[in-house]
Amino acid sequence: MTFYRSTVLVSVDPLCVEKGAYELIDTLQDELIKQGLLDEVQVLETPRLGDPETLGPDIVVYPEGTHYTNITYFDIPRLVEEHFIKGRILKQYAATMIDAIDEELTAPKSKEIRVVLENIGVIDPRNIEDYFAKDGYMALGKVLTEMTPEEVIQEILDAKLRGRGGAGFPTGLKWKFARQAEGDVKYVICNADEGDPGAFMNRRVLEGDPHSVIEGMCIAAYAIGAQQGYIYCRAEYPIAVSTMNLAIKQARSIGLLGKNILGTNFSFDLEIRMGAGAFVCGEETALMASIEGSRGEPRARPPFPANKGLWGKPTNINNVETYANVPRIIQKGADWFASMGTEKSKGTKTFALAGDVNNTGLIEVPFGITLREIIFDVGGGIKGNKKFKAVQTGGPMGGCLPESLLDLPVDYETLGQAGSIMGSGGMIVMDEGTCMVDIARFFMEFTQDESCGKCVPCRVGTHRLLEILEKICAGDGEEGDIEELEELSDQIKRNSLCGLGQGAPNPVVSTLEHFMDEYKAHIYEKRCPAKVCRALIKYEIMDGPCTGCTVCARNCPVNAISGERKETHVIDQDICIKCGICFQVCKFDAINIT
Amino acid sequence: MPSVTLNEEETIQEVRKIVERIGSTRADLIPVLQAITNQFGVISQTTMLELSTLMNLPTKEIHSVATFYRMLSTQARGRHVVQFCESAPCHVVGGREVFASLKEALSLEPGQTSPDNKWTLLTTSCLGVCGIGPVLLIDTDLYGNVTPEQVEDILSRYE
């Protein structure tokens, strides 16, 4: 790794690119060459640094941490001269009051432990030498020269590493089965089809620390005896794909992939396969069908991939985060890893916090932390001082958990018992303004849409569930709907072919269990307590606060509002389409929703 | 997106080039279809027939794969493809209002293409940038923290 005197981070988020971030980088490079500073100053691209409202492009110079905004390529020669040659801050552009932030990944909070995310934002993902500087590929070296495949598997078993894709199957056991399976040709696959809405942990690992995944896969390949690996990455992540491709090329060019790795008999190579926009391809058998070039439809298991996987050969398939944990376990030992977490769930887990929480973004916490600690300590509480209502964990196949369950320690078992799942790590926080029936309907819309259609319980069942929920949200719910939802959910859960169908009813079941009152209010009182479901709410203009400014009447798309200037306006309920625009535009809070 | 409309003969030539570059085994089918969608915006009947010969696969197999994946398209798309993220994190931070205003501004429902061939409106699965929701993607430009009021302005940037 080359050591630089200074590092310049240039924000290349879309807004800054539009304003010429790349032209700025080019000019900066040229100027550094001209001044002979290329060996001293490193220029890196980074996600958004500051407030999107600043004029951009932003750059931050380390180690000083000087943040310049609103700077263009015209100013670069002066900046280089002042900052890098004379060592003076160019005050004109320095935004001293703004702290540089990476919106997705801020500095670790007190209850966080960074293992998988350790290198992210710290090393240059496009330079393999940065990974070496963080002891990269040391674990692979150790494995290939000092350990037998059986010892590697034992180490992973001792660490009690479990699948981070969500199901939590012991990784070491999976490897053992694949090792024991008969056959000369075996494969390892990395499942990078991170399709859960709200989950982007794997994307950041692929984009920020690609070599940890490659190293983990190499170790797995050595342990099970595979010669070829595939990374199945979703096409919605173009930056992840290009970063991984570059990382693979770099690893190959210095003999860390390919024939006779590190001079041993072990040969292994990797290829990236891109998804084409099908959520179900995150299911392992569907994923393999997709790599083979078919429709991504799941098949019944057994046979499990460890025995009959890709092209019928024994295959080990793990998630991105699982592989990224492997080099650290080999290097620091199973005991170190097993010292974190709960009895059955060891280590740490990354989560993507989203929704109505103050600090959205990526976090990594040890298993056993409570949901309350995650949301209020790490996440900084609910936005706008509103009240917490529910947290949805595990993606669209997960459940919504209420306030009363916030003190549950987070691990695979407790979340399962509470009616949700660990899933891949999406965590959506909802405040009191969220209607739980609407949320259940929303998730059913997703699963119904993403159901591949192969098996009847999932294809037809999710559709029926959605119909009933839509009916309830439209104010047409009737006696017996709740019972039918319960019955259908049970049938779909028990009879579906793959995890998608088996998990699909979870949002409905968990909201029924924890928020039955809301269902009842919708069905029997024709009322939406959160005031979200349009058919069940009414907009009215209050006599007192209304000043008769006519803004609402002018903005109403259907001309439902009438009234003279300076007199209280009235909404004609027969014409009103409940779009809520009047509520948004009223400056006097005169619109009441009932 | 295609800038010129190719005739059948030219299309076939281009398809042959793509297959030559990517490969003609079964496992290459999805990458090939992906490349065709990117280049032509659509996988046409002509293309599928040609692929059937080149890759030695029944046309029905190609059709079945092409219609399964969201990113592969058997229907022609407009010059600009607007994709709105309809995932939960965007939904809970005001995505529903943005989507309504988007549909109104374009006068399109998801899946439709405008009569002047300028716009196609689609919904997309999560783009993984949930920290800045609601999010929409126009061609390859990503817009985050979108409000209903900004929609008109964003759309007006496209010719």
C-alpha cells in the first residue's frame, strides 16, 4: 500500500456529478501531476459527503478533514497551490460548519461492533493493495499452507457462524455436506441477489470491501473442493458489479485466483452473473436455475444444493455477509468470533435501518442487542419526536413487531418466535402515522407480484390475501374477513414450495396478532385510526384557522373546494378524491382529517 | 435506448454480434437477452427467432425466459424509461404521494408507454439506496429524496 500525505475524497453522488464532479477529478489529477504531487496526494471517489442542499461538488481533504463545497474545476489550480503546496486552507470554499458525512455509514455508535463493515469507507475498494494493508488474503494464505480442508470446516463449525442470508443455517455444516458429497466437479456460489426492499448491507460490502468476499469464497472453495465459483449479483447494483469485476481481475493478475493459487495445488476462479430483476432468484434453487439460463423458479428440496446444485453438481451457496465473515474467523480464531453474540447466534449482524428513524443507514451490532437499543440508541429514535409504532424486520417475508416486543434480544430464534424473521437484515421503522393494515396490504402487493407462479398456494393464495386486504382498506371489509385471512395464511405457509411462499403471509399474520384493533376499526367501525386509508378518511376545513386565502381551492385538482376570499372554505365531499393536496398546501393548518 | 430504428436485416446482424461476443451456451441466454434489451430496448419476435437458431433453443424457451425477468422486455419502451421504487422504505417516507404525482405528470399507469414514445413508466424493485427515499430512476439517472413538487421539474430535464 502506498502511503499518501493527503487523501482527497470527491463526492460523486448524482447531484455532484451533474455539477461536474468528474471534470473536477480530472483537473485535480492533471494539476497534481503538474505540481509533482501525484505520489503525495491520493484522489478517491466517494458517495455523498454533505448536505444535498449545498451547491456541490463537495470534496474533503484528509487528514485535516477540511470540507470544501461549491468548488468547480476552475478553482482547482488555486486549491492545489494554497492547500497542498502552501498548506493554507482556501477559506472561500471551506464549509467549516458542515461535518462530512457518509449518509449510509456514519461513525460507529457506542453499541456497534464492526466486523464485516470494518473496512468500508476506510480502504479504496478499487485497489487490492489497500486490502493487503488490512491483512487481506492472510487468511487464505494460512488456510492453503497450514490447514487441511477438514480443519477449515471445523474452525467455521466452532465459530458457530450461521447463514447471514436470513435462514441462519450453520455455515460449517453446509460446507461439510458439500465436502462429503461425491463428485469431482463442485461449485461455490455467492448469493448477492439482495432483493429485500430496504436491505442494502450486501451492496455496501460488495462496493466497499470486495476482496473480503472473494477471499471468503476462495476459502470455502478450498474447504469443499470446488474449482469454480459464481457471484450472482442483482442488476440493480451496477456499481457493485463493476467493483467486483475489477477486484476479480486484480486478484487474478497476482495469482490469488486462477491456477495454483499462491504456488499450491489449489486452483479456483470466479465469475459474476447478473440477475435480471426477479426477486425470487434470491432463493437458492431459483438462483441456480437462473445461472443455468432458465426461468428463475425454485424447485423442491431435497435434494439440497450441497448434493445436487448447479448443473446437478454439489454446490455450496452462501450470502455475501457470510463469506465476508470467513477471513476474519480464520485469522482471529473461532473463539474470538464466538465470544460475540448469544448462545445460538454468534458474531455480529449488519442491518439497514430505514423508515421513520433519525439515523437511517447501515449498522453492525452483536447478536443479543435489543430492538430498542438498535432503534433508539444506534438509530437515534423516531423522526420528528413522533411515537414508535412498529418495526418490520426481515424484509417482505418478515413480520411487524410492536412496542411491547422491543426488549427482545435480536437473534435468529427470538425473532422467529415473535412472528418475524431475521431475514437478510432490512429493518424498517414505522411511526404512529403508519396504518398497519395498509402495510400488510403493501407487502402482499409485493409478494403477490414477485411470486414466480410455479406453485398454487403462493400464486393464488397471495392474490386472495391481497384482495381481502384491499377490500378492507377500501372500507368494504366485512364479518369473516379476519378469519379468512388467518385460514389462508396458514394454508399458504404450510403448502408453498419455497421460502417466498412460506414467508409471504408473515406480514399479515404478525399485524393480525399485534394490531388486531386496527383491523377491527377498519372492518367494523369503517375507520382508519392512522388516517392513511383514503376511503376511510374525510378532509374538512376548520372554521377558526381558515383565513380564506384560497390556496387550497386553487390547488384542488378536482375543484371540490369553494368559498369566497377571506371566508371559510368548504370541501364538497361528493367531489373530493382525498388526494391530500389541500392538507399539504394549507399554511394555517386549517385542514382536519377525520 | 436505441437512437435509430434498425431494419430486420440489420437487427439480425447485431444479434449475431452479441451472441458471438457473449456466447451461445444455455447459460449465456440471460446475459444475451439482457444485452439485447439494453441495445434495442425490446426483444422482438425477429430477435427471438434468430436466437433460436443461433443458440439451438426452441423459441418457446427463449420467450419463457424473456417474459419471466422484469429487466428483459418483450414490449417496446419509450425513449426514456422512468422507474419508480415501490419498496416499503420509500413507501413509508412519502413514496405514495410521489408516485401519484408522477403518474399524473406523465398521464401513464405503470407498464404503459406514452403515445409520443417519449416515456415508459415502470416500477422497480428496491434499488438499495433506501437512505435517500423516495427514489426514482430515469434511464440511468438516480433521484433521491424526491417530493411530489419536484416531479415536474425533474421530468422537464429530459428531451
